[in-house]
Amino acid sequence: MGLCYPDDHLWQVMNSYEYRELMNIPFDEDAKEWEMCATMPHLFLQADFDASLGYQLAPLLDKGVPILIYNGDQDYICNWIGAQYWTNALVWEGQ
């Protein structure tokens, strides 16, 4: 059991060769594996939980960097409705 959810199935999918190839994520000995509730993103957001940082994704999307925004429909911390609103409002060239 992971920190947030039972994560066996998510770990298998997110670290599978097929998924990583589809998302253009390197799959070699130097590549990091996906992990549920990774510490680093939380450390990045510790500075201000009330800040909206979605606008910082637009330049990455404009450069063709694939972005995965994931919220579970049962997630009580990061609900999908809030993510839907800010992703729909995000302005970038590829829309």
C-alpha cells in the first residue's frame, strides 16, 4: 500500500515499457521510475499551497513536452474538478 492509495496497478502501468514509450519517457538504467506520492513535487509546492502554478505549464506545452495531469475521482486532496477547471483555462499555442 502506498502513502495515498493502493498503488500496485498504477506503478505497473506508469512504469511499463508501453506507457513510457507512448509518453516519450526514457526507459534505461538512468531513468527514474514513477512513484506514488513522490516527495519532490510536494517539496516544490510547500512554499505556497494557495498559489496557482498552472500557467508555468504553458511554455512546456508550447515546446512539445508531454504533460500528464492526474487526479483520481476519489481523491480528497487534489480533486479532479479543480484540475478540470484550471486545465480548461490554461492558454497555450497547441489548443
